Amino acid sequence: MKVQIAKAGFCIGITRAYREMNERALNEGTFTVMHQNSEGEHDTLRRIERGDPDLLAIYPGLEKLSVSHDVSSLREGDRLVLGFHGVTKETKKDLAARGVDLVDDLICPFIAKLDRVVERAVADGFDVAIVGTKANHHCRTAQKIAEEHGRRCFVLERADDVELLPHDDGRRIALVGQVTGNTETFKEVIERLQKSGLPVKIFKTMCSDSHSRQKAAVELAAEADLVILVDDGKDASQSVFEVCSRVNPRVYRVRSNDDIRAEWFTGATNTVIVGGILMPDWSLQSAAQHIRDMCATASA
């Protein structure tokens, strides 16, 4: 069985956050880390909290940190570093009012850029159309920002959703993309909008990591007999699943090696492993070796 791994590992934003936390912990000692949307076992802070041995082998300073998921638990004088997902402006104001020392904000630069672009667009009188999924926190934040400025925000999950945009009121629309969104859908939406004649200004806010990750996954998936997507089963990997499914009908989503089934590989000779941004390289390497061992046992 040939097993290949597409571009793997944490995205550049997560890697940056871990690296900066680690260096600060080693140089300055302990502090608390938190961010919004920290649910899910594969959340970047949950890995710190449970002491992931592979993670700590790379970033030993993370063992010194305490993790909080409840902003109300922080008190005056507490030293706080914000993680990959950041927090809302309102939360920052509340923390400052209570005397919490915000040492650093390590929100993903691409998430921060998306929020800035939406803020500027609605302040300039634009409505917003965001290519992504309605459940995704990037889209929910964009909707909230638009509402605060009295503007509308439309979430386009498919290219066909362009038809849902108002065509007759003359209001300008700013098109943005969910940071981890489906890059192929974004291209299709742009093509539809250009043909529609709607007054749309396009901002490319999807991160470069998502683009290259999806491109590499599609190229390998198109040549493979089947695809194993190692992810958390949530929205963070939905775009990778969607682009791979376009070129290969046999895409299986798994959370761990225990979810992998031997019967999937009957008659297969080429398997590709792909992962979402929350999945480290070692998880994908482990899945690849598990498949090799499983197939070797089956053919013995």
C-alpha cells in the first residue's frame, strides 16, 4: 500500500502562537492563556491543558502555562496571553476594566485581517458577503460587525448562493472569505459576481496556508484510490473535505486511528492522508503508519 501525506501540520498562525507562548514562558515564567472558541479536544489550548507529550517535546515552555476557558475567572493582576482565536473587543475592554494584564495578543494574523477588512468595509457603507459556512466563527463575527454598523452580511456557502444577494437596491457589497474557507468556492463566487453586474468590491482574506493546503490535498486526492481526512469532525476541516470530495468520492473523515476501517482499503493501492489546520504532523504520520501496518497484516 502506497500511503502519501499531503501538506500537513498546524497552520502558520497556530505555529506562531505556540512558538511565541513557548519563548515567553521560558524567558518570563508562567502566565494564563485563553481565547474564544476553545471547545473541542483538538483546540490549540486544550492540547496545552492536557499536556500533549508530542507538543511539549517541541515547546517545553508550554508546560508552565495555565489555561482558562472562562474570562470571569481572571482577576486583577493576572498576566494573560491571548491565543490563536483571540477574543472580542468587548472582552478585551472587560479584561482591562478588571485590571487583567494583557501581555500579548497572538490572534492569527489572517483572522485579524479579516476582522479589520470587514470593519473598514461596513464603516465605508458596504454590506458584506462572506464565502464560508454559517456556523463558522469567522462568519459569525463578520455578521456581528456588520450588524453593529447597521449593515447586512450574507453568508455564501455555495456559488449558487450569489443568487440570494439583492440585485435591485444598488447597495455596494464587499466580498470576503472565511479565513479557512473553500478556495474553489471563492473562485466560483467571484466568477458569478463578475457576470452579475452587482457593485461588488473583492477582498481576498483567505489565508495562504488554507490555499496551499487545499491545493496540495486536491492534487494528491485526484490520483489516490481513497482519502483519509484526519480532523476533529468540526468546521475547521470542512473546506479540505469539500475540495477533496470534488475529485475523489472516497473521502473518509476520522478523529483517530481507531476510526480507520480495514475494509475501506480492499482493492486499493494508493491512499492519501490529509489533515485540517488543527491536526499536527505527528497525528498524520501516526495514521499513515497505522494504515501501512493494517494493510500489511491483511495481506499476510
